[in-house]
Amino acid sequence: MRAVTRNIRFALTLLLAVALSGCMEWDYLYTEEFDERGQGLFCLNEGNFQYGNATLSYYNPEAQKVENEVFARANGMKLGDVAQSMVIRNGVGWIVVNNSHVVFAIDINTFKERGRITGLTSPRYIHFLSDEKAYITQIWDNRIFIVNPKRYQITGYIDVPNMTMESGSTEQMVQLGDFVYVNCWSYQNRILKIDTRTDKVVDELEVGIQPTSLALDCNGKLWTVTDGGYDGSPYGHEAPSLYRIDPESFTVEKQFKFNFGDWPSEVQLNGAKDKIYWLNDDVWEMSVTADYLPAEPFLPYKDTIYYGLTIDPQSGDVYIADAIDYVQQGMIYRYSKERELLDSFYVGIIPGAFCWK
Amino acid sequence: MKFIIHNSLFTTIRIWISVLIIFNAAPLIAQTQSDNQEWHRRTHDIPEISVYGARPMKEIGTQQTKLDTTALKENIALSMADVLTFNTSIFVKSYGRATLSTVAFRGTSPSHTQVQWNGMRINNPMLGMTDFSMIPSYFIDDASLLHGTSSVNETGGGLGGAVKLSTKPAEAKGFGLQYIQGIGSFKTFDEFLRLTWGNDHWQTSTRAVFSSSPNDYKYRNHDKKENIYDEQMNIIDQYYPIERNRSGAYKDLHILQEVYYNTGKGDRLGLNAWYTNSNRELAMLTVDHGSDTDFDNRQREHTFRGVVSWDHLRQNWKIGAKAGYIYTWMAYDYKRDLGNGIMAHMTRSRSRINTFYGQVDGEYYIGKKWLFTANLSLHQHIVESRDKNIIRQDGNKAIVGYRKGRPELSGSLSAKWRPIDRLGVSIVVREEMFGKEWTPIIPALFIDGVLSERGNIVAKASVSRNYRFPTLNDLYFLPGGNPDLRKESGWTYDAGLSFAVGRKGLYSLKGSATWFDSYINDWIIWLPTPKGFFSPENIKDVHAYGVELQADLEVALSPKWQLGLNGNFSWTPSINCGEPRSPADRSVGKQLPYVPEFSSSVTGRLSWRRWTFLYKWCWYSERFTMSSNDLSLSGRLPEYFMSNISLEKVLVFNWADLSLKGTINNLFNEEYLSVLSRPMPGINFEVFIGITPKWGNR
């Protein structure tokens, strides 16, 4: 019995030692200094919804060098949950982080935070009208927020007609003169026309089901592509289309129909804005004056689902994002205009949006 | 407003409890103290180690972990998620305190663990998983884990295993009452009431648990910084804020009614009815820069589960039948303050689940060497999911959702043979039908044998095929449901040794070591699509293997001192061995995200007279958050240690037994995350006062 007791004492001591030696750390992030000048590409990695692991990558095309997680490394804090989009204005990058309800302003060379806009519902895109006025579109809100970026303050709202909070969805914005055009995506089929002088929706144009993107070409024409909805949707399911819209008359000038079941997305323009690109399994390229969809893709599908697309405005190189399985670092492929693979590099989880510096 | 609701609900519950006491106190005449109400007895006799021949025929070759009453009834604030965390080697993935808690059994996903309550499967048919934070441990009298192949004895679909939860008669003699009040950190209130009454034939029990808390614990947020601006809106300083857990309040009410009748002539009837009313906010992420006053993010649930059972027992055969019903109403509301105090819905989701359940089973012994069993169960689900209100193109309103029904039939036959006392063999064949689709025959083979009578060393081995059908959301959820999904399938192999030694009244030492190896094909995972929503696909083949160790020690150090130690350790590599999804895919050959490779738990209990000190410790190794196991800044969660202690004293009076208990959770005040962006509470405290009156027994 004594031996048993002795063994138990030993076991207890060992157990206590193990327990007390235990420690775990929720690490603080360290900070680094960056000074990345010259042309560069920001890549926004959405991260996994509700896991707060969105990141920002920066790629130097000339040096073919990528730096990942630059926001966290420069600022000692995380970017947030679902990085949605980014624009640059006057040396400041504005990053919309959807489910963190925030828009960060960063220095585009040091990546250090300059300020942030909060109080948003579910922000998607930001568009600047001036240094002191910008619009921020939302999903699950029937208002477009008007903000003062200089003071990082919300200054007003644009009410969108025929839209409830639940069905609210405003997305990308382009500006032509005094008017800003906005595509409405989730369970929507409209392009809105907003008078920036009055901050009112003054007109709207019905297109197909769920227009996902909006771009303005060299001829002043708007381009949007619909995804056509999905099977079983009470909103409808149809073959998607690419639309060329004349903003003056605010009418559809040309409709390019895809096959039923296709999933086109990510309408992008080259630097000269005379070529349009999109994803539909493969990568497609078309002149903005074309009358028919191309028969052959620019780059064929390669055993993966492409998730993001951008064109280098200077060189015309095509960058394609592969999210792989959506829970690991995605891969960016860089192709020349001549379809030659120039580089590939890993970024963060679900690379979905780009921004050129 | 929240305060008013809380108080009114509290008052309603107190009135309800008073009514129950009055109602149940009626048969007080000549009542005696229930003999099962010795919950205060924390010391118990150390039993004789059973001899090898007494191993139940039904458990030939099975690997199971049984949770004893002391673990289940440790304190009223615990859910089954807490009990599993500290008493088993299962990995419990908790999204926070009183928040969704799912399990990864042997490195599998939550939907690979089948959960039964009194024989009825309670996995959510839409999601496939079970939220163990919604099961109060005080409502469970018997709990056991059936590891891997062993689950095939009870049900199909348990690619990781099965958790069997059940209630049992209180064995009361007369009227009994137990009331416990817990008050803890973060304004946490836990209340438990149990009323029992019984005689030789009838047993009734009513249990109620009510838990509430604003749950607004403080933590230093390492994931974000607050800015300090000058007048020109330049940042002049930044700091990591100390925040409260925002939007994490909960109010959970559970009521369990049981009635049992035993004819004394071999027939037993039972009725179990369990009602849950839960109202939980969904806590904001650490990286959320919104204000909790701007949003209301809340999940509510009303669930009723009822089972009636009949067992007819004879000397060498038994038949039984069960019928049950589950009704679940779930609401998810995500609201936004429009700036005028009006909270407008961003998301308004509702779902209703009706499940009808029936089961018949039989057992037939031929001598002492053969046992044949048969079992047939049916779960008929009718699900209505209403996830989003939209305005259609024609201007009319519509709802995005689905309404589907699915019968789930599962039947098994088994033959168990013990040719000699030292050897047992069991063969099980099972077949399942979900909707109109049948599985192939699911075979399972179990063997055990006594290697040495000295030390009761028993070797066990088993092998089984298994299948899991897609859930209703996998198939039909809008948008994204994929009706073309294949069922997951797998092979599992188990082998292990167990031993037991001891001397009655002095000590007992039991232990086991198990090796397992399983292959799961066509693993279903939800992935984002370019259309902006998620959709499930059969994408992975997973090889999960490893070792599970268990040990249990009980020692009477002296007539007044007693020590209990229970330990578990698991090594569970869970490796993606499918084809690369693209040339850039680096996940093949890597550990699945959020599945720890190692986990362990230890519980130590030291009793002296009517004092009991309890130490609980658990450890999960580093978990990767990416399938490629990248060690980026957010690619891993550091290993996780947790220590909880409690001290209890029982006071015995003529009129009642009183129990006083204090607990300290997160003893070393660790700042930690269980899941990315989900902060866990630091050190926190709760005290419990319990009373068991001695009716008519002074």
C-alpha cells in the first residue's frame, strides 16, 4: 500500500508539473517597416468568412517579388474579416473590409494605417468624388453611405428605391461627369444612375439577373456582366449576359449572351480601356467594339476555378487568382499579353480583388 | 430593454418552478428520501474489478468511453461540450462561452459524429452536426462514446464515432427534491431544480435548468488597435484595446420530464420529454470594428424532443419499441440600427424541423455462447428553411429557402459468439436508406480475447465499412445546395489492449490503448463559388489514424481520503490524401485544418470526508487554420492548455443536505483563442449552493 501511495504521489507531482508548465499565447503581432516605391500590385485576400483572416499582399512586378500579410506586418493588427475591395487616391490606399464593418486608409508605400471609416453596415466598394466626399456601397442595406474621407466620417446616405434592407445590394461604381453608375447584384437586376450634385438616384436600367461587375471603357461605354442567378432561385435563373451600355441614353447598346449554366464574372479592362476581360471557367478577352463573343478563350481553363482577375495597366500582363481549395494560400499566375506564363506566386486565402499602384 | 426582458423571463421561470414544486409536493404523505439523491456523496466505494468472463456479450470488441456520474454531474453550469473537453480525448471546437461547440472525433468533422438521446438520433438533419453546448450535462444520466467501428453497433454514419446519451429512472423511493443555484462571473446565473417521486413501479422526474449571462467578459484584443487622432485626423498613437465580449449574452432554459413504469414482471415503459428554449447573441469577432449597439445578431431556438419506450424482457430474449418526435424552430436575426433606434432586419432566417422516429429491436440468447440482435429504426424528417426575404423582378415578395422531407431508415442484424470465456466474436451487418438511396451492406467484425487473467488483459480488434449521406442543407440549401453529392464512405480498423487491476475497497486501475486507422472518401466540404455563395462538393479523401490512451485510477488513501485520476491522450493525424485540386494545391499530405494532432485531458479528484477538490486539465496541440498547414501569421492557433479547479463541501443536517461549491475556470488566466477571432474568457469564478431536503426523514 505504501508503494502505491508513493507512486501516486510521484504521479501527482508529475501531473502538477505538467499542468503548471502549460502556457499558451494569443500572440501580439510584431511590426515591420516597409518602403515599397514604384509600380506595384495590391492583392486582397478575402480570407474565410467569420474567421478574420483576410490579408493584404503586395507584388512588385519588376522585381517579381511578393510580400504577404503586409497590413498585419506594418500595423501589428489584423486586416479583418472578408477583404472586399481597394482603391488608391492621392497616395492613400482605401481597403474595404466587409465583415469588419470598416474601411482602412493606408500609406501605399509603408502600408501603415492613416485612419479608418467605421459605422458601416456591410461595405463593398468605395468611390471618390473628391478629397472630402466618397460613396460606399453596401450589401444588406438599401442605402449607399456618403462619407468624408478626410475626417473619416459618415456624412449622409443615398436611399435606393425598390430595395429593402434584407434585399439591399449595391456594388461597383464608375463615374462619368456628374453621374455615378452602380450595379445592384444580390437578388437585383439594375444599374443605378446617381446625380452626385444631389446625391439622389435619378434613373435606373434593368439588365439581366444579378449584374456582378461594372466598368467604363475608352469610348465612355459601361460594361456589366450578369451571373444569371442560380437554379431554384425565386428571383429567377437565366443564361447570363455581358452588356454594353450607353450611359448618355442609359440604354443597353449590345447584349452578348452566354450559355445557360455559364458563370461569367470579374469584368476588367486593360490600361487603354479598349479591351475587356472576364472569367468564365477560362479567361476571355474581347475588343470593346466587338459585335460577337470570341470563339476561343484568351487563356484556357487549367484544372482550377479562377477567382480573381486583373490587367496591368502599363504592360497589359494578365494576373489570374486561383483560390485552390479556399482554405490555403491562393496562387496568382501572371501571363503576358502573348499568353506566356511570366511568374506565379502564393498570396493569402481566397485572393479575390486587386488594386494597381 | 434587455434588462426588462431578462427580469420578466426570470420571474416567469421562478413562478413556473414554484408551481412545479407545489404540484410535485402533493404526494408527500409517507414519503421518504429518494435513495438516488445521494448526489452529495462525493466519495464512493471502490468496486471489485470484474472478472474477464463477465464482459457483456453486447460489448464484444467495442471501444467505448463511458462517462461516469461524477463527470456528468460535476456542476450545473456545464454542458456536454465541457464534459467532453475535460473527460475525453475528443477535440471540442468551441466558438466561445455558451456558443456553438462541435466535436471532431478521431480527426473527423462534426457531422461524422452521430449523437443519440435515448436511442433517437438528434443530429440536426439540416446541418448534420450537434451543438453540444446546448446539452446540459445535468440532463444526462448515462453517456458513452463509441469510437469508430463501434458506432456501427448503434447507428450508421458515424465515420468518427457515436455519442450515446440517455436518461434513466431515478430509483426514487417517495418524493425528492434537489435545487442548486450558481452565481458566477460576468453576472452568470445558473439554476437547477429536480423533483423526483417513485415507488416500486413508478418513477417520475422533472428537471429544469436555466442559465443566463450577459457574458461580457473582458479581454485584451490582440487583433486590432484603436487610433488616437490629432485635430487634423492624423494618427498620433495606437493601442491594443481592452474590450468586452460584445454581443455574447445568452439565456437558456431546459426542462426534462421523465415517467417510467416497471410492471415488475418484465415490462418497462418510459416517457422522456425535453424542451429547450434558447436565446443567444452571436458574439462579435475580434476584428469587428462595428459597434455592438448598432447591430443585433441573435439566434433563438425552441426544441422539443420526446421519446416513449417499451421493453419486454424475458430470461433469454428481449424486445423493445420506441417512438419519438422532435420539433425544432430556429431563428436567426441580424439587425441594424438605422440611426433612429429602429432595428431593421438585414437577415431574417427561420427554419422548422419535424422529425418522427420509430424503432424496434430484439435480442435473443442461445445459451451463454450466442446472442443475436436485430434493430430497425426510422427517422422521418420534414424540414422547412426560410432564409431570406427578397423582392422578385415582378415586384412581389418571395422567400429564399426550401421545404423537403426525407425518411432515414437504418437496420442491423448481429450475431455475437463466445465459444469460450476468453474469446468473443461479433458480426454486425447494417443497411441504411436515406430518401430513395440505399447504402451497400455495411459490415462490421469485432473480436476480443483475454490474453491474461492476471491483470484482466483483453485484446480487441474490429473492422467496419461505413457511409454518411449528405445533409439536407448539403443537398437543397438555397443558394448552393448540391443534389448531385455522393455519400461519404469509409473503412475503419481498430485494435487495442485494455487491462484492469485492483482490490476492492483499496484501489482500482484501468487502462486501454487503441490504435485506429480509417479512410474516408468523398468527404463533403462547402466551398465559395465565383457566384458569391458557398456550395458543397465531394472533394477530399482523408486518412485518419492514430492512438488513443485512457487510464483511470481510484485509490482509497485512507478511510477518509480518496483519490481519483482519469486521463486521456490521443494522437490523431488526419491527413488529406486526395488528388490536388489544382497544380498549386499544397494541402495533399497535410493535417486537416482545426484538427489537433495531439490532445489530452486529465481529471484529478481528491476527497476527504465531505470535502472534494477537483482539478481538470486539458491540452490541444497546435491547430492549423489552413489546409496547406502554412505557418503564416493567422495560419495556426497555438497549443491550448486549460486548468479548472473546484472545491466542494457537503453539510449534513437533519432536515437537509447542503452543498457549497466554488469553481475557478481558466485558473492561470490565459489569454487564448479556440477559433480564430473568437476570444475566450480569462479567469472566472462561480459559486454553487445546493439543497436536498430530507422529506419525512428527519
